[in-house]
Amino acid sequence: MTRPYVPWFLLAIALTLAAVYLFPLYWMYVTSLKSGSEIFANPPTFWPVEPDLSIYPSVWFRRTMQTFMWNSVLIASGVTAITVLLGTGCAYVLARYRSGWIDFGLFMILMLQVLPASVMITPLFVGFNQLGLLNYPRTAVVLAAAAKAMPFFVVLVRATFMSVPRELEEAALVDGNSRIGAFFNIVLPLARNGILVCAILTFMSSFGEYIYSKSIIQNGAMQPASVGLSGFLGPNSSDWNSIMAYSAIYVTPILAVFVLLQRRIVSGLTSGALK
Amino acid sequence: MARFFNSMRDGIGFDLILVGAAMVFLLALAGLPLVYNILMSFQQVDMFTLGDLFRPLAGLTNYVAVVNAPEFWLVTKNTLIFVFTSMAGQFVLGFSLALFFAQNFPGAATIRGLFLVSWVMPGLVVGAIWSWILAGDFGVLNTILKAMGIIEAPIFWKSDPNFSIWAVVIANIWLGLAFNMLLLSVGLAAIPRDLYEAAELDGANAFQRFWTITLPMMRSTIGAVLSLGLIGTLQQFDLFPALTEGGPANTSNVAGYWAWQMSFKLYDFAKGATISVMMFVLVLIASVVYVRSTRHEVRG
């Protein structure tokens, strides 16, 4: 093989690897388009014989997905709002100073980042029960999930603030800005893109939040789409084309946002997660 | 008083408010529950005392009961299998892919970025898709494996006690692989090119270059990736309800899901808290390793 062909050969391998890796996604969409009898064909068909889109509206109405999706949006918006409002300032201060206290704060945040939700849910549930917060289950889930999302957000946004040159802020202070003025007029606009990407990541991950909602929200009208999906999913489920159609409706918005912002998300993640 | 407001606007008070608001929130919703969890693991908690803060003390009885539970050792074994095989799979496959995508060819970065979709998808949806792929009778994985001549009879991944934990491991490797690959790619990109050129001039072959340059240069990245993998695997929950619900007969149950079952299926909150505390100790060890491996960067 001569040299100029090597990159194209590698590209072909890369595309094959990506196809193998993304096969589960393909399988979700293909299964959702198959009829109830075709999904049990043996051997399975890799392209639906009669692609049938009518399952999408039928699953949407039959499983009351409108309510579920709306609740997911509500919960994810609440989590993102709290995380961005509280987390941005915290990340800014942690990025701006170097001292023993700051190191200690950062250490605490890294520790909180690693707490599994399955460890936190028992005390949170009992505590919320004592405070009466279980009567406002969606609020309770938002609070719990925001505490889970915030450490990761702070670590990522701190990396963004580290890349804003300190001199710009100092120049603004010399020009007579107050600290608040310099923060809102200089630092925030410069870090805006990084914060936005991290906010979108927070939204996407809390859009799929499951364990807190499943444990805390008993009322079906307030549950998010993840709990709605678990309602007809289990070791013995068989209604696969409906399950896959539900999943497809649920994840397609997330996938679309991800594909659109892929480059930014990847660079935002890589700058923060290791630094 | 004026000085106080001035400091809020223009001095150290401004920083304290910014950092304090987040810290108070995190302490109230993460720190406090953690302490409360430890307290509960030493108390008798039942439906009548659920609303009290000071319940009858139970000493170590909760811990003794958990350790003596018939499924305790099975769950411990499963947790270890789940954590270590998931980590190993994610790391080895992630590292291989990272090395491959570090080659110079058109579209490398874009295609690599596509892999990350697995990471942004809700865990429950990933579980649902894999549950269908791994189905015993009509699952597509069995069909593919049979066509390739690897297996004779279909494997009932989710209901065969010998395979149920592996069903979750496979799904978890798929889920975490992309994130591992991405972080390792960053580490690879940071190795100076001229090191490789010098080694090549000295006659080192590809394997020697990997062994004497790539691995040593990647040490801190590998440490961080492995501990993040451990943490991520211990946090994994959504795949269990979607795939096996810990069954059959706890053969795919792990500590995190067991703790949740205790609290929310059996309403035995004290035992749920006890298992959580035990798991927290595990996580603590993992995070100390993680913080140590990122420390030089924390100190900036």
C-alpha cells in the first residue's frame, strides 16, 4: 500500500468502528419502525419490511408522553437554573484565588462529585419526608438533582474561568469598575460560551434523571419521561416496538442538540474534566 | 454598615457570597444527608419512627443484619465483578480507540466526537435498548453471535443466572467507553511529537515507543481515568432497573441497587442506609485516588 492511501484506509476503519459502536442507536430507530409481528421475526430483519411511522403518535398518546416530557423539561430546567445561578459564582471564586481554603473547597466539591445517587437517596428521602417536602415532589427532585449536578458543573466552569486572562479584569478595576461591575461586564461575557455548554450538558443529564424521580415522585401526573419509560420496561417486557418508539421520542431531542453542538461540548468537557 | 455593603460590592464579601451560596446549598443537600445517613445506620428506623430525628439506637445490629443477610456475599461478589470488569473493558477498549483516533486521517476528531452520544443518553434509555438487544429469544446479539459461529444455542442474557451480571456489564462498558476514550485522547494529544521522532531515529519500534513513551507520559491521565471509571461505575444505577432488576435471585444485584431495594421496595430504610454507608467507604477510597491523581492540576 502506498502512503497517500493510508489516511483513507484509516477513515474506512474509523467509519466501521463508529457504525459498530452506534449500532444500538440504529437498532432503536429500526425496531420502532417495525410492526408488532416483524420484531419477532427470526432471523431479525435489519431494515423494516414496511416502515410504519404511525407508532410514534400512538405511543405518544397511549403512554401520555406529553405529561411525562413536560415534567422532564420542568425538572431539567429547574436543575439547570439552580446549578447555573449558584455554580457559576462559586466556580469563578475557585478559579480566581489560590490558597489553602480554596484548595479545601475544591477538594470538598470533588468529593461531592463522586457521591452515588443510590447512596444519597435514602437519607434525602427520609429527610424530605420530615421537612414535608415530599408534598412538593418535583421541587424535591429538582433540589436533590441540582446538588448532584452542581459539583461537575463547577469543575468544568472553573476551567473556563481559568482561561479568562486575569489582566482584563484588573484593567477593568483600574478603570474604576467595582468587583461586581468587572464580573458582569468583563468576566461573564468572556466565559459565556463555556458556561452555556456546561449548562446544556447539565440540562441534558438531568433530562434523563431517573433514580430521584422514581423514588420521590409517586403521582403519575408529575413523573418525568424516564419514570414513564420504566413503567413498561422490565426483565419480561415484550412490547419492544413501543418501548423503542418511546425511547426514540425521548432521546431524539438530546441527540439533535448533541450533534449540533458536538464540537463545543467535546472541547468544553476535555478542558474541564482533566484540569 | 456602609463599609459592609461596600465590601459586598467591591471586596472580599463579594467572593464570600458567591462561594458561600453554593457551599450552603451543597452542604444542606449533600453534606447533611451524608451525616444523616451514617446516623440512620445506627438507629432503628420503621414506619412509626420515620418522622423522628432521634430514634431508638440500634448499635451495630443493622450492620450485623446486613452482613448476615443471605445475599450479602453474592452482592459483594457481583459488585466487585461489575466494577472491575466494567472498568477494565471501558479502559482497554477506550485506550485502543483513543490510540487509533490519534492517527492522522480526515475526519478523525468528528468521528471520535460521535462516540460520545452514548454518554449524553439517559441511562434508562441505554438500558432499554440493550435489554432488547440482549433479549434471549429474539435479541439481535444472539443472532449475530450465532451467525458468526461463536454460540450454538441462544444465551438468555437477562434470565440466566450465569450471564445476568454480564448483561449489565456489557451495557455499562458501552455506556462508559466513549468518555474514557475522550479523556485518554486528551492525554495522548499532550505528548510532544518530537519524543516519538527522536525514539524513531534511535530505532525504537512501535511497541517500544508505546511502552517507554506513551505509557509513562500518560501516567497521571491513566490514574484520573481509572478512578473516574471506578466512580462512574459505582454510580451506575439506571441500567439495573432497565435490564435485570438485580435478578434472577440477586445474581446481578450490586450494592447500589441493593441499598435502593432495601429502602424503596422493602421500606427498610435503616438497612438501606447501612448498605449506603458501606458503599460510601468504597467511593471514598476511589475518590482519594482520583483527587491525588489530579492534585498537581488542582494546585495549578
